Amino acid sequence: MKKSTAKKRAYSKGQNIAQLAREKGIDPNLVYGRLHKGWTLAKALSEPKRPTAKKKAKPQVIEQSTAVTEEPVVSEKGRDFLDTMFFHVMILIVAIVIALIAINE
């Protein structure tokens, strides 16, 4: 019989390790792991499972709609600023075009 199979077949009252672990309320894989680490069967079955750290809750993601339902509201002052800005950008573009033409001549 293989060594691993022999470890799994520790009989007590005609039960194998998995049955004994379930009776104690312990996961059989935990008991097998403890035996593999060299624990005695009595200790592997009597020690309670170590408590694990609680997982932190993931922050909830709030979905925001990207669809625009209404036209943005711009005040008269803001509209005047945008008109002025557009005018200045157009003048700058014209000045650049004139400078490029002068350089190429």
C-alpha cells in the first residue's frame, strides 16, 4: 500500500480519516494537510481551524449615465466669453497661415 493511502486509512471504530474529520466538523482536506506536515492524527482532529481574516468589502461602483438629456445651460456671460475665445482663435489661425505663406515665398 502507498504511504499516502496508508495515512488516509487510519481506522478508529471502522472509520477512515475523512469520516472522522466530518464527525468533528473539520474539512478532511485540512486534516490530510496537517498529517502531511507531520501532525499526529489526534492533534489533527482536535485542533480547531485557525480563523481567517475577513475580506474587505469592495467599494460599490455607481454607474453614471453618459447620455446628455438636456442641452447644457450656459449663462450670457459664459456665452460671450466663448464667442470671444472663438474669435481670438480664428485670428491666431489666420496669423499662422499668413506667416507660413510669407516664409514659403
